[in-house]
Amino acid sequence: MSQLPTTLEESIALAQAATLAAIAAGHQRITVEISIPELKPMDLARQFIEAFTDRGNTLKVLMSDTGAAALAKRNWQDVNFKIDDLGNSRSPIVDKIQVEDQLFIAIEPSAIEVAQVEKLCNAAGDRPVILFLPKLEDAAIVGIGYAARQLRDRFLTTLTCAYYIKPLEASAIYRCYPAQWQVWQEQDDDYILLAECPQKPVGDELDAILIPSTPGDTSAPTKSPSIFASLGRFLRTLSR
């Protein structure tokens, strides 16, 4: 049975392997999410990209804006891949895509950049696009009405999640392609696998998994120290 990763290095290695497996299976629009706010996205991104540096200048890494791209170029010295930004109205993303570009990795794209990300994916054609730590479904920016439904139907539903890990209180949501989505919960100083789902469990579905309805039983689940609590402390130390 699969297990949750216990170190940052293991999590990144699993994310790299899952992404490569998704690409090999023919998926072209891939997301990777390590949802732990204490971590520094740029440090995570640099470690993740290591799995793809053998592609040299056929790899193009895209930052959210020109400032982030300039910072990456300054901090990531002597890399063999190209660094650019996702573009804007004056410098469209489609103008930044070159024939030799064979793989794109967009770092931490948000809902503000969702239009550029969609154009990137469309222009890339059958060349893979990896969205690393995306925040494309921020309801405060995208909205919750007709426009948001259009965005989901047209674009967000075309994305394949290769890797996802998010600690919750006394539980965690996890996916490592090609396995299904998993919900884990603390029990006896460890984590147990509660459920596997073909789609990401959210809302009432997630609540039903974590708090099964048992007539007459109103007691709260017992909470105890867990591997994820120690992982959180470990990751916070690394991110300083």
C-alpha cells in the first residue's frame, strides 16, 4: 500500500516521478501542487526542475511576471534552460514560444495569469506544459459566477494533476500519478488511508470521508501527534 512522504526530498522526488509518468502517458497539461504555505516556492521550483534539466534549452521555465523572471535569472546562475515570463498585453505569451521549446514549466501561476496560461497551453499544442504550484482557482479573483464556470469547463477541466499533497487538521489529501486521489487521517501516531477517489474530494464529499455519519455517535475523533506534525516542523525549518 502506498504511504505519505515523510521528507521534503521524498515529496519532490515523487512529484518529479509522477510528472514524468504523466508525460509518458500522453498528458500535456499537468499540475503539481505541494500545498504547504511555509515553504518558499522558488526553492521548491528549483529542486523540482532538476528532473528536467537534461532537456537543456528545449526547456522553458516561465515566471508569473517580468520581475519574477528577472529574480529567477539572478538567483539561478549558470542554468542550461531558458527563463522568461508568462507575458502580458504588450508582450503576448504566444510570441515567446519558439520552435525549439519542447517543455514548459510555469511557476506558481495565479488566477491573474489564467488567460496567459490558457494561451500558453493552447499554443504549446502537443508539447507538455507543467503548472508548478498553480493557484488558478482563486475564487476571489476568478469569481464564482458564469465566467468562472466557463473557465472551469473550457480550461481547468483539461488539466491533469500529477502530484498533490495538502496537510489538513489531523488529515491529508494526496495524489501521486497514476494512483487515485487519497484521503489520509491520523490514528495512533500514524496516518491511515481512509479512501481513494477518482476525482479530488472536496466539500461534503471530503467531510463524509473524514467524519463518517454514525447515529448516536457525537464524539470528536481523537487527535494525536503525527508524522505530518513533525514533517511540518521539518519543512518550516528548511524554509527559513
